[in-house]
Amino acid sequence: MSKSEQAELPNLSHYWVPFTANRQFKAMPRLFKAAKGNYYTSMDGRQILDGTAGLWCVPAGHGREEIAVAVANQLRTLDYAPAFQSSHPLAFEAATRLAAYMPTGLDRIFFTNSGSESADTALKIALAYHRVAGNPLRNKLIGRERGYHGVNFGGISVGGIAGNRKAFGNALSGVDHIRHPLDIEKNAFTKGIPQDGGIALANEFEQRMLTLHDPSTIAALIVEPMQGSAGVIVPPAGYLKRLREICTKHGILLIFDEVITGFGRLGAKFGADYFDVIPDMLTCAKGLTNGVVPMGAVAVKREIYDAFMQNSAVGSIELPHGYTYSAIPIACAAVIATQDIFAAEKLEARAAGLSTYLESAAHSLKGLPMVKDIRNIGLVAGIEFEAKAGASAFAVYLKCYELGLHVRYTGDIIAISPPLTIEKHEIDRIFNTLADAIKYVASQGEAGLDVSRYLKNEQQWALHQQHTI
């Protein structure tokens, strides 16, 4: 290892890395120093194929000059404008562009800074809407098991991942959850959407939750069209449509969290388009700016917005909510530039055209050791391993990195969600590399789960860092 390579490693002491085993990471730091197209460049100069579009957030590929120029020009023109009681023209242009991209009727846009903030904003709008509409008893929120709606208190309350909540107390009251739709016993290795059980599972929402709470007390149901962070859980046929019917029947707002499924990931603009189900609100982030600038948004039906405008006192603040960086100019510039790329390159159609190819490649892993299930939809695949508290998946993740591929590790599942600019030969590389990694880890037995066997370069860097701090 050269001195120049050693010098590139930053001081690892001060940064508390999110959603990461920090002691483990800092003993084996996986650092990227550049990115372009569908590839990262690692600290030692290797090209690492991005099998996850960053963190689901770079659908148009890395290093897009159009976005860089738009953001740079905006930064030189207007770096910041106050978000409260004043604004700037680009905020309205970005909202107009996004409203035109949204499913029919979702044309009132509230900007946030992340998917977490979008989820909490949508929940607050739901509660406030029922109050302003004269139904203050509608104050309960329903989420779903294994759902992920960010990490703010509202999001972890309606979210259904226990590990994201157990350290933080009770969170919000008045929250309940419906059952998640994954049924591996019946639907293991399904290609695309499972065909059975969707209507019955949705009916369970009405039969159990509404009987328990009374429909007149429920403000909203929030679900992901496809549950991404919990490991690519694809809803059965008819499930989301039936949820829509139940919510409409009982006056409950339906919120789709499309932070992952939005912007072409499923081969359509949004999951709402893919499943032909229009929610009352839709949250998004990530691909909104191609991951370049933090930004999120909540799109609401016009009648929800109008209820605030018509039923609030003249001169009052209709919704007392917002953020210092709501619609910050550089983020708005990134939104518009990203929308231009999607329009010019038809990335949603491109994803749809590649989805069958990715499906075949993903399911070629069936029969490999440790593989319990494979799930896919659009340009997304999840490979679930036999339960070992995440050890097998983490070892496969590390081996993939060694072999020049970045994948998403979550629990006992490896998730694949490449940029929509991915090529067929790169899809082949993703799943061939995954196959090699799985075979290697399995061939080593228990020793294969020992993380010290992987990424010797990174371990040497970490050891060098300890001696130089």
C-alpha cells in the first residue's frame, strides 16, 4: 500500500455513521471517493458497480452534468431565500413540474428535505385535515408491519420495524398496524406480483382494525406500494386496490409512501401508476433530485388543500408546519434538471423494458445455498437468506464489495435496485457477482460469517489510521 493511499483516509473518529455498526465499520471502512454513471470509485481506485442506485436515490446515474450545472448556476444566483412568509420563483416552478409528473389529482405540493420529513408531514396534514374539515375525532393513524416511513417520531410510530423503535420509547400514541403481505410459505420465488391472497389480506384491515377502532376515529392509513427497506415485499394482486376501496368507504385518507417506489423504480412514474391506485397523498424524496440535494415532497389531492384554504380564518396560517430549507433554491434547481433528464431519456420506460431481464437474472440464483426466497418487481430484486441474524447477508455484502459490486444489506436480505441507466451486461455482472459471493460464503461454513476474512485493504487502512490519530 502506497503512502498516498494511506494519506487519503480521513480521520474516522468524529463522524457518527447513521444506521451503521460504527465500531465494525471503522475497523473496515468502505469509502467511495468518486462516482460516474453506474459506478463508484473506491479508495484504492477500483470501479465498484452501483447495484443500489446509491441508497435507492440515484435513478439517473451518477455525475449528471445537467444537474451539476443547474445547481451551480442557482447557487451563484440565489443561494437561499426565506421559506416562511416569502419564497422564490423556482419553488413554484419546481412544484408545477412535479405536480404534472404526479398521478392524476395529486397536484398540490408541499416540499420537505427528506423522506422522513415527507412521511411526518403527510401524517400531520392528515390529522389537521380532519380537524379543519370538522372531524376532530379522526385522530388515529394506521401503518403496516415491516413498513418503513423514515426515522422521525411519526415515521417510526407508523413504521413496522421493531429495531427502528425499541431504543426510543413510546413514540406517538393512537397508532396501530395491519399485517404485512409477505407469505413465503405460499409465494416463495414468485416472479413479480403474487397472484393469491391480496383481497383477503386487505379485507383483514376492515375486519380487524376498523372493528377494533371504529372507522370514524381513523385519520389515515399509510403504506408503501412495495416495501423496500424491509426487503422488497411485493403486494399480492388486488391488495392495494382493495385498500383504496376500504379507505374511500370509511372516509380514511390513504397515503402512499413512494420514497423508494417513485421516479421510475417499478417501470412507471410511481407505484400508484404501476398498480393503478390513486392515494389521497403521496410522499417522495430520493429520486426527486437524483440524490444530489436533500429534498422531499408531499403531493396531496386538491380537495385536501382546498379544505384548508376554505375552512381556515382569513389571514391565518392554514398549516402551521414547514422547514427552514423547504424548497431551498438549489434543491428546486435539481428537481427541474432531474425532471428534464427523465423526460428526455424516458427512464421509466427504460426501467420497464429491463424489468423482465432483471427478473430472469435474479431468479437464476434460485437453488444456491442459503437462498430462501427471491422477490422482484420493476428494477428491484430481493434475495432472502436462511435466517442467521443478518450474518449471511452481511458476509455476502462484504464479499460483493471485494468483487467490485455494491449491494444493499438489510437483515437477512440483499436488495438490488440499480440506476435506471443500467445496461444488460451490468445486470449480468450484478447477479453473477452475487452468485459468486453466495457460493463463497456458503463454502466457508461458519468461518464465512467472520467479517475479519473480508476487505483486507480496508482493515489495513483502519489499522494505519489508529496509529496516526
